[in-house]
Amino acid sequence: MNTISNCPVCQSPDLHPYLEVRDLFLTNETFVIRICPNCGCGITDPRPTAEEIARYYQSRSYISHSASSKGLLNKLYLIARNYTLWKKYNLIRTQSRQSPGTILDIGCGSGDFLGYFQKRKWETLGIEPDEPTRQAAMRNYPLHIGGSELFTQIPTRSHHVITLWHSLEHIAGLHETFAQVKRILRPDGVLFIAVPNYTSRDAAFYGPYWAAWDVPRHLVHFTPQTMDRLVRQYGLKIQCSLPMKLDAYYISMLSERYQHGRVNYLRAIRNGWRSNRYARSHENTFSSLIYVIKPENA
């Protein structure tokens, strides 16, 4: 394990203990969320090393790497995913003004997102660090997906669109990743990043049981201010942020299981609805946000 001494976004050494959170998904180990008051970034401390992190993903229940439909929660997730694929496609086509174009998905998981675009004649490329997940995705779809080493091999200014759907929070090397993203993105390109938002009402309600802490798989925890601070360091600018309203319901369902040992679906739906209602009158406090990002001079 590595102890974190500086903020990964702004490098400030002033990190304040915020919350103790257990890995309720897999190991029951306890980690501390530390907050940087300078930029709002949250950090999981200690952080697994590159050699240690793989064991925290070794479960068939880890839905982002799986197409399993076993269990009601997984079924609900897959139904929602099919709907959001359509929404993402229309969002990307509108914002990028490309149809088709070139798209790179970082942390592409099971490959469903890229497969959806490939069927619509986009030129697709994926990066997925986990080899079993990568191989499974390529068995399901005729995709080109590489490991992290593929990053440096992608031509400069080659992609209209780059996406990170709930993957940036898993990445230890934020600045290395953004340096490559800026290099690969075309001057007229668009970057889409979706991450949980720990300033949401459901995060406050569930506290240490909030499923989107997901320690230690989530290494970094974002706010809109943190994301703005990060992207500006690379000559990028957030054009807009959009809510992922279904996330409030799904995260509330998982959080119910963590807190009470089972899912009270009615209570989870109520809490998800309340979180979204609160966010409508409190800017940028949805459970998860999609950031639409472009070069500053675009």
C-alpha cells in the first residue's frame, strides 16, 4: 500500500481526514478518504500499489466488467445501461458534430459502449488495463482493445472523441493520463468524462455506506471544482456538465445493501428521487455528472 501525501490534482500537501470507509463490496478493509481544501479533491488513503490493485477487482459481481444478468440489481443495471448507450450516442454525436468519427474509450470494460458505436460505423479503439476483461470484450465484439501501454502508441491529434465513463476515478496517474488525452485529442475534438460526485445528497445521506466511494477501487473522488481545476491544467475547458439521474437510484440501491445487508427498493428509489430533486435546486450536486470538455481555443 502507498500512503498519499500530496493531492493528485493540485499537489497540495494539506490533506484533511474526512471519512473512514470500508470496502463493503469485497474485502471489508478500511480506508480513509482525505480531502484537499485547496481544490476539493478526495483521495483514498492508503492506495493499493499497481501489483496489489488487481485483487480488489477479482469478483464476478463487479458489474462494470461483467455482462452478468444474475440478480435483480444486475438486471436493473443492464436495462439502464442499454438506455444510457442510446443517450450517450446522441450526446456524443451532437457535441462532436461527427457521425461517424473516431472514438477512444479509456477503461472500456465489457466493450458494450464501443460495440454500440462500431455498429454505427464509427472507428473505435479501447483501452482496458484488466486483461481478462479485455479478452472477454474482444470475444463479444470485433474490437481493437489494448492495455495501458497502447496509450503512447496512438497517433497525435487522431481522435474526434475520447471518453472515460466512470473510469477516471480508478486511475492512479491522473496527470500522465491527461497528458496523453490532450496529445491524442484533435483540436476540434471533445472529451467526455463521467464520475461520481461526493457533494451529492445521496453521498451525504449514506455517508460511509455510499456505494460510489467504492474504496479502494476508486482512488480519486471528484467535485465539479476539482474537475475544473484538473482540466484547465491541460488547456481544456468544461463546456457543460450533465446529470446522470439514473445513477442516484442505482447507487442508492447498492448503498442500501451495504448499510442494511439487503436492498429496500422502495427506500432506495425514494432516496434517489430526493437526491435528484435536491440537485435540481443546488447546482452540480447530482450523484454522477458527465463533463463535456473541449480545448480552450476550440
